[in-house]
Amino acid sequence: MADLTLGPVVAVAVAVLATVLAERLPIPAGSNVGLALTASGGALVAAVLAAAAWTGRPWAAAPLTWAGLAAVPALPLSLFLANTPHYLFGVSGDQQFRVQFLTRFADSARLADFAYADLPPYYPAAWFWVGGRAAALLGVDAWAFHKVFSIATLSVTAVLAYALWALVTTRRRALAAAVATTLAGLATLAAYTPYSWLTGALVPPLAVLGLRLVGRGGPWARTALLVGLVLGLAAITHTQILMFAGLVLTLLAAGELLTGRARPVPLLATIGVVVAVALPLALVHWLPYLLAAAGAPSYGAGQHFLAESGSRWPLPMLEPTALGGLCLAGTVWIVARFGRSAVARALGVTAACGYAWYLLSTLALAAGTTLLAFRIEPILTAALACGAVGAAAELLALARARGIARPAAAVAGVIAAAAVLAQVQTVPETYAWASTAQDHRPDGTKPDGSGDPADANAWLGELRATIDGLTGRPPREVVVASANPTLLSYTPYFAFQASSVQYANPLGNYPARTEQLRRWSVAAGPAELLGALDGGPVRPPSVFVFERAPDGALQLPTSEDRFPDPRSGAPPARFAPQLFDDPAWQRRDVGPYAVLVRAGVPPVP
């Protein structure tokens, strides 16, 4: 149990320490100093892991294991991000909504949508809730907490993967499998979505646990409880991982049933216990949404995205890298031992389900959607890499039978250490696309303290001060229709329209809100605009943050879901300034923006 309790605590400490130390090191931006430190640090991490594997003293092995595993993601990412207060990609792209979600829960513990007022969240909120509340408790801004919280999550995930593997194999093999899993996650960009990897990394050992559970092997009650807890955690952190893990476990159970290794009645009882454990956790998030969704119009576009990595099948075993070598060895072992080893069978089914997911995602294009297959690539790669541990164990057993156990073990240790070093020092190259050079602080300055008035985000601090001064209310009580979505990431205003249709709550009905903006923009006059605002089906904005066009018009950018066409741009909603010639409105111009605030609007409760 210490692996599941004390291990994560040590992992968080290692992640925090790595982040703090990296921020204090003199690493010039654009220099190779960070690369050198990453390579040398990778060697140190490999040495700690080797010591953890070879020591025969349990009191030393456990903390060395936890610290070494936690450092595998924490060290390279902390060094890579040493010159920015932001996490990967800052507040650009998908990170914009993630920081917005953290900001929402840093401001209030109430379970609410990250963007829309009066709606429960649709996107699983557990990770963001924990991060937001931790930031509030520590007195840290949510956007600044995003980096250390994400890195800590990756470190905890590495330790949890070890804890689950340790339940089904020896300590050394569990350590090797956890290392392989963590390296696979780093190489496949799992660090970009740490809350998804939190349970995604656990799918391979969960598959082995599921096989044991079906066969009633080992401590049945503890295993059933653990499987249920992992599935419940997946339900409230990343639903796609729940669905994929459910597919893997279902196929494994069906296979055991068909081959006579499991009996129907005990199997149904086992499923009942697992569901009974997972369901209450899942309902914490999903019950409010399901109740609100009953009979309500909705529009969901979360699956309307086809990444390049999701459009081609991953073949990591053919890549000329250290991880590729692990996956090749794992693939050979899984195929060779599929019928005789429960571990090989579990890993093989996990990998096969990964490829099946890619196939089904391609077929789903015919229905105008996808299954976001790229999210499954880290799990598939981890399953194949973990197979290399079985291959190494068999080779060492063969060497032992021939009396050359010590030399073979030494060679295996050197190869494993080299693989760790090779993959860790490629992290800066792997994540080079996640540049944070253009990110800003809430006051509009860049991480180096500079600001450029020609940059639209340079006005963030003045925009917030203007809105708060004119409304006289806390941000959580205000709905804003903003031409600058970054403003909503740093400040817990509610948004009239989400910044991305893919992440928008289906109950918010993204297309209907865009159409409503367009109808408001063609109102005949101020009175008609006020009447339209009050007569709409959802809470209207009390604040508009417009872009000022050269011709004097006030503009709000809009987008449309045209999937599979990746172009989402649409003409802006253009408002005539005369529509706001009414005592109900106050106007302040801030840089390239015009802020319009309506008085007398009831606050968001």
C-alpha cells in the first residue's frame, strides 16, 4: 500500500523540487545549457533507477524507486520550461481552455462549466478541480500553478504505474515496466494532457489485473476495488480513457469466458463489484450533466478533430530510437508468448484494441466524426514497450540456466540505463513545437517583463481593470463576450461563447450562440438590441469586449464547425457603435478594444 500512498507524496515532492531548482538555474534562453543539463540529469536519473533495481534493502529500494520514476518526466520538462512560468504551449491552443478551467476552480469550489454560466461541466473536471483548489489553498494564481501541477501529475502517474505493476509481477519487473511506460508517454506527447495520461498509463497493468480478477487469482476483493477505482478515476478525468479501458477489459473477459478460463456467474459478480465501485465516482461529475441534459437542445463537436498523428497508424516498433527498440522486443515477445502468458495476453489485447480504435476512428469519418485515436497512441506504445520487460526477463532466465547470469544482468542494466538517457535527453526536441515564447502574464507582459502595445494581449491587465471597475462585481458574477479569449483564461469571467467549438459544452449549443450574436449585430437600434439580449434563451453578456475595426465598427470574431474541413474561420459579428447609444451602456476604449458594460444586469449566482 505504501506505493499507492507514500509513493505519490514523494513524486510530488520530486516534481516541485525539480521545478523550483530549474527556475533558479542560470539557463539562457536559446542556449544549449538546458540540453546539457537534461543529458547529465538523465544520466543521474538512470543511476538512481539502477540503484533502486539492484539494492536488496526494501527500506532503500522503495524511496529510490519513487524518486527515480518521478524524476523521469519531472527533470527534462522542468529544464525545458525553465525560462517560462507557463506549461507547454502556455495559454495557446488547447491550453487556453485548460488554464480557464483551472482558473474557474481556483476562484470557486462549485462544480461549474469552465466557460458557460448556469451549466454543469461536460468535460471531466476532477483534475482541474483538484488543481484549482490546490492553487487557491497555496495562494498561487491558477495559470502559474498549471506548470508545476502538470509536471507533478506526470510524476505521480509514473509511480502509480509502478504500484499497479508491482501487484502483478516482481518489484524489478514492475520498475522496468513503469520506466518503459513513462518513456513511452514522454515520446508520444502524453505530457501535453497529463490528466489523460494519469489513467492512460495505468491501462496496461490494469489489463493484467483484469485478467487476474476474471480468473479469481490473487486477492480478489482488493483487485476488484482497485480496478473499480481506476475506472472511476478515468470517468472523472478523461472519459475516452474509460471507454478504451472498458473495451480492453471487456475483450479480455470475453476471451477468458470463451476459452473456459472463466465462468459466467462469477464473471458477472465480478463485473457487478467493479461497476459498484466505479459508478459513484463517475456520478459525482456526470449526474449533474445528465440531469441538465434531459430534454435540452445540445450540440457536441468534441470528436470533430483529426490530428495528423490520429490519421496514420502508429508503428513504434519500426522507429530507430531506444523506445522503438523496446517496442520491437516487446512486440516479438507478446506475439510469441500470447497463448502462454497472462501478461503477454493482456498487453497484446491492449495493443490490438489500440489499432482497432484507429480503424474505427477512420470508419467514423463516414459519419462526420472521429474517435480521437491519437489519444490512444501513448497507451498502445506503452503496452508494446512493457512487453520488452517480459522479453528481457526470459533472456535473463536463459542466461541464468547457462551460468552467465551476472554478465547478462550487467549488460541488461547498461542497455536499460542507456535507453532511459537516450529518451530523456530527446524531450526538448520532442516538445520543441510547444513554444511558449509568445505567452503573456495576466497583466499583458511577457515572461521577461516586456510588453508591446501593438500586441493585442498586451492590454490584458487594462482590460480586466476596466471591466472590474465598470461592473463593480467579482469576475465570477459577470458574463463576457470577448474578442480576446486569453482574457477569459486568466480571469474567472463566464463566457457567452466558448473559445473553441471542440471543447464547448454541448448544452451551450455553440452554433446557436454564434447565430444569436449575429442577430444582435443587425438589431434596428439600441432598444431592439436590449430587448433581444433580454429575450434570448440563455443568460446574455453584460460585458462586450469588441475589436475596433478601421471603419469604426465593433467586431467579435466567430468560428464554425465545418469538420472534416479544418478551416473554422467565419466572418466576424459586426456591431454598429450606434447600437450602444443608450444610458444602459458605458463604453471605454482600451488599446485596440472597446469595452461596453451594461448596467443593472443581475449577477451570475
